[in-house]
Amino acid sequence: MVQTLGEILPEAARRYGDKTALIVEGRKFSFNELEAATNSFANGLVHAGVAPGDIVTLYGPNAWQWMVAYFAIAKTGAVVNPVNTMLTPEEVKYIVQDSGARAVVASEDKAGPLMDMKGNTGLTQVVIWGDKAPAGATPFESWLNGGKSSFAPRPRGPKDTGAICYTSGTTGHPKGAVQSVRSIIATAQGTALMHSRTAADIIVSPLPNPHVYGSCVFNAGMLVGSTLVMLPRFSEEGVLQAIQEHRATMFDCVPTAYYYLLAHPKFGSYDLSSLTRCTVGGQTLPVAKSVEFTERTKAPVLELWGMTELAGAATFNPYWGDNKPGTIGLPMPGMVCKIVAADDPEKEMPAGERGELMIKGPLVMDGYAGNEKATHDVVRADGWMHTGDIATVDEDGYFTIVDRKKDMILTAGYNIYPAELERVICMHPSVALAAVCGVVDEAKGELAKAYVMLKPGASASGQEMVEHCRKHLAAYKLPRAVQFVANVPITSSGKIMRRLLKDVDDGSRAASDRQESRPA
């Protein structure tokens, strides 16, 4: 049984051999080919002085080189530090220094700003993939072509650190969540178990590899022998073409991907009949969109939930079991969840009542690297972790995320949750996507404003949106302004960045006055 990250690929190669493991940009790799390539790269890392427990930063877009580096780092017993490609050079420099990285493996377009750190900090090695490595860097291919294709993974224990993944850093500097080897393996096993992933599956995923959702998917695939069709980035036709061409059985992505796919005018022209189930996580997918996708593809959409601090997904709607769209499902085996009062973690809330979601079990991080105070603020001494999510639980034990605590809008003393408004707005037949945030109001503190993308060819007014919401929500929850937009700001993983919605705000007219159509 696989117990460490370094054992995943050797065991997969032993069991699945020449079966296709990875397809990316037209290039295919068998499990045996990945095993040989990662062995060569692991030998290069060791020759460069990387030892068990050292930190190795991995910085680049989805590519076969990224995957080779990830599993090679794991084989050496080093700690993987995967970095979001959307971060600025300043942010990445902070992470490299804060983590104490010994080496960096990066794509050609990302490595330049890091070169001046080599030798001036603990960083001693920079390895680059691409056409031309900058002076002082080691070409990625030189280790692949020059290294031995055999390597014995360095022994590691389940409680040893497997990865340090930095949070997005919405306030202050990002924090490094320390993930144990056990937690990374467990979330991959849970992902495979709850979705019934097997060697018969062909999985299309544009999820960014540095994100924990992406790592759940590719690690689960390696564990069970699935074929991963990894897309460098999300595009509607890229996803639809990949599903059709490879006869994919699964598709994994975030809610915005489903919004864009459903709104694409060519959606119905692709053959998606091979899909047997899809997954969605990262943010809440409105029930209306989940149901629409299933109606049009016959494939259920299984919503999951997780966090960087949990090494990935922790609750799932199971494939073999009740799928409840709009919920995040049940805790995976070994994990326990509860709902507590938002202002009193000692008070557990009954079924149906809102409160903060707390979680406990083997996925919970070991803490934030070098930040004891932040760790204690999130992880209690008894092992329960604050998630910062407002949620409910039903009588069957299925949890539903209401919204992030920090995204809550406070209007004249009333709590408004953006996700609830987004869910209702997305029920309107003309709406492709909705995002909601709070805007400052002198009289009431904050008001809810909706940013709405319409489906191609559709039209609607702001007043129509408000009246639609009025049928489903209390008066105090109605949006006080509606702006029609061509797109909304998203993260590299596809999450809507509510804090940046105001950047597209013209602030000119109230909802009742708005009559814009969708911009061309």
C-alpha cells in the first residue's frame, strides 16, 4: 500500500506499466515513461545536493515537466512547494525566502526574477524548462538526458512534511500551509474512493497543478491508474474538444468553467456522451447550473469542498450514493465536521441552522510555516480547525456552504451571503454567471451589488434581475445595484475574486435604472 508521495509513481508503474498515464498538448506518457523520467530528474536533484526535508519550489504552468518535477521531488524525500503562476515576482520571492527553498524548478518565462536570489539566500539551484535557460540556471533537459533512469525513493514517514502550499494572501503576506505526507495521500485516496475513480477512467482537467484541487485529481489518478488529459489552461472549446476526442469519462473543474461551458454557443455540437460523472469545487455551483449541465450531458455533477489547509478535498457528494446538488456532500472517511455558532465555537448548531464549519481529522494541516500565532488562530488545541466558511448540515449529514465569513455583507444589521444571491440570480434563464459583493453605503453600511454575465444573445434589465430575486428572497437580501459585464476577475484556479469586483464597477446607476445589454 502506498504511504508516501515518493511511492505513488513507482507503484503505478509496477501495476499499470505501458498504459497511458498522461496526455498534454498532444504528447503522451505511459506510467513506465513517467517513472523513468522522474528517476532521472530525481538523480539530478540529489546530485545538486537536495536532501530529504529540503524545500524545492515548483513554479510554472501545467506542463509535463511540472508533473515530472513534482514526482521527482517527492522521490528524493524533499518537500514540494508548488507556487501559483499568477503571483507577482515579488510574491514569489517572498515565498521562496519564507519557505527556505533549497532549489527552484521553474518554466523559462517564470524564472528570470528569481535568478538574483541564487546564492544570496538559501537557494542554491535553479532548474529551468523551456527553450533557453538564463545564465546560471540548469537546463531541465540536461538532467533528463544525463541522469540514470533508476532511483530508489528516499524513505519518509507519514507524519513528515510532504508539501508547503501558500495561501492566496488576500491580506498581508501569504501563509505556508504545512501538509503532511499522510494528508496528501489521504485526500488523493478519498478523492478516488468517493468518485469511484479507476484505471478505466479518462479524466480531462484544466485545473492548475499548484492548486490543491488539481493535486487531488492527478494524485488520485496516479494511485488508481487513470489516464489524465491535462490541459495547460481552461478554454471552452479546449475542454469540449478534449472530452470528445479522448472519450473522457470524467471532467474536473471549478464553477466558472461550468458557467462558461453552458453559455458557449457550440456546447451542443460536441459529443459529450462518454462522460459518466463530473466534479466541481473551489466555490459553490448554483443548483440551477448543476442541474442544467446534467440535463444536457446526462452526467451528474458531484460537488466537493476542501482547502489548502486540508491538502485538498475533504467532503464529497459520492458517486455511489445520494448526490445532492448545492451541497458539498459528506466528510470523507476519517474526517469529522460540525457546525458551530459563528461567534462561539463551543456552541454546536442543530441541523438546518447556520454557523461556522469546523473540521477535524488526518487532513488538517500541521500549521502555517514559521507562524505559530496564525496556526493557533485556526487550529485549536483539540485538533478542530476553523474553516471560515458559514454552512449548514441537514438531517442526512450533508453539508452546504452558505458563504465565506469574510465575504458576508452586513446591511443595516442583516447578514447577506453573496453565494445565496448568486444561486438565485443564476436561476434566471438569461444568466450565464453571477457574482455578488458588498459596496459601501453611508446609511446602511453595505449594500449588495450583482455583476451579471448574460448568455449569448440574451437580454435583461437590472430591474428584471431584482424582480426575479424578489420571488425567492427576503426584501433585505435583494441586490441594490446590478451591472451587466462581459467577464469577472478570477484566480488561476477559476474562483471568482469578489474583492476585485469593484474594479469593474462604474457606480453610476441603481438597479431600477439599469437597462444595459451584454457588452459585445
